[in-house]
Amino acid sequence: MNRLLKLAIVGLVASCGGGNFSAPRQLDNACAIAAERPAYLRAMRATERKWGVPVHVQMATMYQESKFIGDARTPHQYALGVIPIGRQSSAFGYSQALDGTWEEYQRNSGNRRAQRDNIRDATDFMGWYMDGTQRQLGLSKHDATSQYLAYHEGRGGFSRGSHRQKPWLMRVAGQVGQRSEMYRQQLVACRRA
């Protein structure tokens, strides 16, 4: 009996632990993402209510940043092609927030315990950041393309126009805008169903 109790406790702890950090199965279907991971949709709706950033803009940004993988990290860099020298950046989690920006969010939001691999905290971070972008740069929270450019480059980089020198980034931002519109249409359709 003692052994069975230990196994049950270990199983319970394992099921409550680190969470499911894998990507949803159907990344091109907002309704399927919401059905497979209802906590994602709840978190994004809470962020939409709090910060005014539409769910579809959050989803498209998160798709581009992490493919909805909670413990996503940037790739390692290598010296001489074989010696690991660290990661490309400190970006981590669903939102791929950098260490410094995440710490600023923790201070400003009062949520010092926020974690980048927690979907609620990650969506709240995105809402906080995009709300600040609208206030500082005047970019609409509904404009996924421009919000993504400011998210990727930082507000200072965006205001300096650093994105204009990066054709690959302009292309990616356009894809984020298209995906946001696709997700918007899908979410409308699945609400009707």
C-alpha cells in the first residue's frame, strides 16, 4: 500500500508539473487551437478585456514568436561551427520576451512572479506591451503587422525605422498580419457554429 501511495503521489505531481509546452496540433486553425487548449483562449480573452488587444492579434504574434510552445528558446550560437557560446538572445517562452523587457513588465505590472512559460502571464505581457506601443507610437492594437514590427524591433527601433532595412522582417510582419486576419475570420466562424 505504501508503494502504491508513493506512485500515486508521483503521478499526481508529474501531471501538475511543468505543463504542456508542445505546440497545438493544428496551428492554422484558431478554432482547433482553442478546442485543444481552452486555457489559451481564456488567457487571450482576459488580455483582450484588460488591454484591448484582440485575440487574433495575440494568436498571430504568438504563432510567429513561438508556435505556441511554452518553453521556446532561440537557437544556440556556435564558434567555429562546433563550440556552443550561448543563445542568440534571452528570448524565452510563449511570447519570446527578452529578459530586460520581461523584468520591466514584472515591475510595471506588479506581478513579480509572472513567468514567460505561463500562458496567462505571456498573453498579459503581450497585451501590456502592445498597449504601450499604441500609447507611445499610436499604432492600432488591431494592426497586427505594425504591432509585430514594433514588438520585434522594440519601440525605439520601430520609431527609428530599423524594420525598413530588413526585407525579411517586413515579409514576416506581413505574414503575421495575414495570419491575424485568418484567425479573426476563423474565430468568428467557430463562434457561430
